[in-house]
Amino acid sequence: MAKYMAFFEVDTSKTPDDAKARKAQWLASHKLVKAKLKEGVLKEWGAFAGELGGYIVVEGTAADLHAVAALWMPLVKFKTKEVLTIDEVDRITRGLPE
């Protein structure tokens, strides 16, 4: 199973100027994040202090990652990296020619 780390940034052009509407939008997003963490769809979620961005960790296929990211599009922009565990990197390294 693949693991993906996706860095996100809030698209402020999609964020309401009105403070009450913006707060409601963010709280709805927080509710969705908490639900996806509880379901296990998201393995991790974190915000970067003092920024309008953060990261998520998803395990599964590229399609699984896309399905999760699509929940927040177009409000959030993502940059995604597939990550390897130390065991995967170690196995690859051991297989390198001498």
C-alpha cells in the first residue's frame, strides 16, 4: 500500500471576506477533517503554525489520495509526494549493485 504526504495551502481567492462566513467555512472543513481522521481515511492532518497551510497523510492508491483531496478542492491547493518507509528504502539499497 502506498503512502502519500500532501502539502496543502488554502486558496484565499476562495475564502469569504466576511469573518462570519469565513469562520463557518473553516469550521465545516475542520468537521470534515475530524470525520476523515476518525474513519481512517486520513492517517494524519496538521496545520503549519501561523500559515494557511499544512499537510495530510493518506495510505492507499493514487485514486484514494485523489478522492480525499477532491473533498477540499477548489478551496485548498495540494502538492503531493509519495513516501517510502525506511524498510522500503533499505530493501532497495540492499539490492543495489556493489
